[in-house]
Amino acid sequence: MAAVKETVDQVRAIDVDQYKYGFESAIESDMAPKGLSEDIVRFISAKKNEPEWMLEWRLDAYRRWLTMEEPTWARVHYPPIDFQDLYYYAAPKSTAGPKSLDEVDPELIRVYEKLGIPLKEQAVLAGVEGARIAVDAVFDSVSVVTTFREELAKVGIIFCSISEAMREYPDLVKKYLGTVVPTSDNYYATLNSAVFSDGSFVWIPEGVRCPMELSTYFRINEKKTGQFERTLIIAEKGSYVSYLEGCTAPQRDENQLHAAVVELVAMEDAEIKYSTVQNWYPGDKDGRGGIYNFVTKRGDCRGDRSKISWTQVETGSAITWKYPSCILRGDGSQGEFYSIAVSNGHQQVDSGTKMIHLGKNTASRIISKGISAGKSQNTYRGQVKINRKADGARSFTNCDSLLIGHDCGAHTVPYIESGNPKAKVEHEATTSKISDDQLFYCISRGLPTEEAVALIVNGFVREVLQQLPMEFAVEAQKLIGVSLEGSVG
Amino acid sequence: MLEIKNLHAEIEADGREILRGLDLTVKAGEVHAIMGPNGAGKSTLSHVLAGKPGYRVTQGTATLDGVDILEMDPALRAANGLFLAFQYPVEIPGVGNMTFLKAALNSQRKARGEGEMSTPDFMRLVRTEAGKLKITQDMLKRPVNVGFSGGEKKRNEILQMAILQPKLCILDETDSGLDIDALKVVSEGVNALRSPDRAFVVITHYQRLLDHIRPDVVHVLSKGRIVKTGGPDLALELEAKGYADFADEAA
């Protein structure tokens, strides 16, 4: 029960505003001119010393993007975005590129310390403190440092920023980039392909089990800046990696755009576990400000018996538009999606997954838990598609929604397409409210209201929390408590 | 221990008055039974004392060891020693029974300025008390009341009572939905908790529970007031004659 207690203590410690990562750091930036054009695309590519083929790739995406229209099918509402009123590149002046830890601006290290992300190796390596987690820290448009690289290199793992990967491992990047999410995939993915600035690159060699958690921590700091990250993870035959992504941003009146693309490739018998704890600034209590989180995440189970598992805890962002998906190409491959989406205030969430069954005996499992409070709207949108050749495919979906209060909404939009009569597709959905009776039962046993809500909600999401690596499960549990502060009574 | 004077309470939603000047005094160590026809206000009384939302107290007082409880937050009432065993215990999916018990116990201890109970001490306490009530390890691990039979739910209420060690226990129709064997187990659990510094208010429609939990005093509640008070024999009389007489007396 310690976790619940901590949740409540943490909630109490936060006075008026519940978002504790809303601070802004005075770090001087090197910025691109405002707006978007071919010149800006060239500017970004030049800043990163990219090879010529990469620039062409970006320009091609940009030209395509100009012909595309913004999608409107999601259940979210926002005023039109002026893409010329944004900065597409901002980098801390002190950092020319990823360096070793002792070269990084101490001011940046302090920012990450304040966020609770330890960028240190020595103490951990010496066994003095903490879990062994390698971190790639991305600040606005650039990666400022990646820890534990040497340690990982010993077993042949590449973990670095994607900008560096393009320079150091061009063949690998060229072989895989855009093969899971093509540049023409959708409006935001195409925009990302044109202007993406940084993100992480991971390559796990054949037969290697990654010895520690890998993670990337994204921070938006500059005003009026969009963050367009790009992450590529490749797990070769028989390898395994667990990867975690976290994100926060300062508290501002304006809306900021975050349009990321994540591509995962799992070869034969490989397994990738990708977890996200998304805590972008959600806007204030009147719905002003907050991040627009328009993200394309997709994994390709390319080899037989490969497995990709997405786990997400979504508590932040003014608007979330995100469907981490799996293409189950290899025979016997498996895709999983575990999600907790918490919305409060005026947040709008439209999130879910796509499971595309192409191979024989492929299996997918979807567990989605939506919690809506305040005046928020929370939609689960999921697609399960079974190809006619996918004999023996099976899919199981369970989406539960929990409503807290009277002014919020929960919606479930499942699309099921089965082209194979032998496939087995199951779908379960429930919507419930935290009942007054449940709440009173807990309170009458001595639990204060906030603690009672945290207990009931944590019970509701337990199945998904169990999927997260231990340390993050505790964090996520706290985060959910904080996000729901003041939602009852 | 419990002192209720001229208590009037109505339903918040429609202003219907349910309790109409109820008086009741329960001393430490005593067991009082409250009987009465359906709609007399038996459950309302237990809800108002425990602080369930949806009722408005318009007049009167209720004190526990001299402290006014009606103004208190329900969680604080619990910490001050009031316990309501529910007629219909609710299910809380995903929350382990043990986890729930430990959270409740430690919240109460914290509110009283006591330290948290250590996990080994807690485990020992639960194991001992659960054994007495024939509550299995499996029931302790399962989510609170989820998939429990009617008898298991009521036994679980008594287990909570045994762990939380309240001063005043209110049992709201604890016998409803119990077969004779379950009734015996629950009654034995309650009897084991009887002590000179603890009091019980047993609300029931039927006399049969009182064969197992012997009351010191029996009250008849009708139309929101106590209309008759007597010894254990009163319960037998009611069983024989029904409540018809009292409906008239209160009118």
C-alpha cells in the first residue's frame, strides 16, 4: 500500500497545479527560422551533417506532405494548426552533438535531475545506486547525451541518437528507416519524415539479450517549437530488448505540436517490449495550452515467432492521437498492446492500436483501460485485421472504461475485419463508473477520499501496470494518482 | 458509548423524513438489537451514523464517547472507532483483499497518530483472525468481495471488524442471505469480539440472528423512532406477533 500512500502524499504536496514538470529552463537555443519550407528541411539536414540521400528522403517527404490533408476522423477537436507559425528546430547552444557525460552542460544535467531522470553512469556502474537503465536524453530537437554506450557496445548493442546513427551506421539506417512507417503513411508521419530532428536508434545483434533497460527521455523546452522525434529499433534474430520512453514539457498557454514516428523491427524469434509513460503538459483547468501529441508508432514482426509488445501509460497532452500497431508478418508472431489512458480537465484522447495479421498462427492481445474524469473525452479506437492467408490467427481484445464524475465521456470504436473464416477474434468492452457505493465502502473503512479513488483506479488498471518494468510501474501508479487529483468530491 | 438524541434525518434528494426524533443510548460492553418492519428506518440509521452521503440531518445529535460524530468525515468516524458491517458489501475489482485491509488499518492508525503496523505483524494478525472465521488464503488474495458468495462476503465483513478493532460495531441486516451454517460462523465471529469496552448495534428484521448473538437490550424501530424497548424476550414476542401493533403505536 506504500504506493497509494505516496500517491496521496504527492498529490497533497502539489498546491494549485498538479503538473509538476511545468518549469521552463533558461537554456540558450540555436533555432531555425520560423516556418516550414524546403529551405528549413535543408537547414535541419545540414545541422545534422546528414548524407545527401537523407536530404533527398526528407525533401521527397516534404513535397508529398504539401499534397496531403490533415486527417479529421479522430474524435478530437482543435482549431487549425498554423504550420508556418512554428519553429522546427531548436537545440541547446552548448551542445553540438552527443558527447560523453562529463562534457554535457551541467545546466542540462540539472534539468534532467529535476525531472527525476538520472543521467549518470559512475555511481550505477560502481553499484552504489539505482537501477541499471541506459538513457538517451533528447532536449527539444537534439539528443544531448546517451549513457551506458560503452557498456552496451561490449555485447555489440548500438544505442545512440538517430542523427549519429545516420552518420556512423548509414547502411543500417538506410536498410530499415521508413520500412515500417513509409514516408507517405499519414499526414503527421510524412511531416515527421521531412523535419524530424532527433530520437533514438537501437540495434540488438543476433542472439543478444539486452542486459539493461534502454530508455529515451523527451523534453520540450523552447517556446513555439514542435518536437519531431524519430526512433528506430531493430532486434535481430533471437534477440530481446526492453525499451522505455518518457516525456514532459513546460506549462504554457500556447499549444505545442509533438509529432513522432517510432518504427520497430523484430526478426525471427526476437522480442521487443516498448513501454511509454507519456506525461506531456495537458493544459490548464480551463483547457488552455498543452501538447498536441500526434504520433505514429508501428512494429513489424518480420520474422517467424517474433513478438512485439506495446505498453503505454498516457496521462498527459491536451490531445492524444496515437495508435501503436503491430504488423504480424512472420508465422507464429505475436503482438500485444496494453494501455492505460487517463484523461482529466479538458483533455481529449483518441488512442488504440492496429493488429494486422498476415502470417499463419499469429496472435494478438489488446488490453485497454481508459479512465476519464473532469470534462475530458477518452476514445479507444482499435483495428484487428485478419488476412485471408492468416490461418489459425487469433485475437483477443478487452477494453474497459471507467468514468469519474458526470461531465466526461468514454467511447469505444472497434474495427474488426476478418478475411479468414478459421480465425478467432474476440472483443469485450465494458464501461463503468466508480460507484458512490464503492467509494463509500472504502471511506467507511477509514480511507480518505483521494486514497480511496487511487485504490479503486489502481485496481482497475492493475492488469496493465503488471506489464511495465517494476520501477516504472511504481512511477506510473503515482502519476495516475496525480493526474486524477481533485476529480472526486 | 453511543448517545443519540432526538435525531431527525431526511433523504437529500427528495426531502422525505426517515428518522423522526430517534433516541438511543448504548453503553460499553452491551449488545443492542434494533428490530422493526421494512421501511422503519433501520438501514437509514446505520447509514446516517456511518456518514453515507445522500442524507441530511435536520435535528438532534449523535456522540461517540462524548464526541459529536455527525459533523465528522466518514473516514474519521472509522478512525474514531465506528464500524458498519454492510448489508450488501460491495466488490472492488483488482484490489486484493489483504491490500485493502492493510490500507484501511494503516489509514486509521495514521489518523489516530499511531505508526503503521509492520507487514509481518499484519500478516500474523490476519492469519489468526481469518482462521477463526474459516476464511481461506485464497479469499484473502482475491479482489475485495469479487466472486464471493453471500456468506463469504459477510464473513469478510467480520474479518475487517476483527482487524480494525472498532469500539462500536453496527451490523446492518448481517443475517440476510445467510444459510444456517454461515449464520453460525458469522455469529461466533461476532461473539468472539464481544468485550467490556466494545458495543454492538445489531439491526435485523428477524429474531433468528438473536438466537446466536444474544442481545442485552432489544428496541423496536417504527416510522423513524424507537417505540418500545425491552429485554431479549421482546424479540421473541415480536417473532410471535409481528410488527402490526407497533405500526399503530407510532402513528
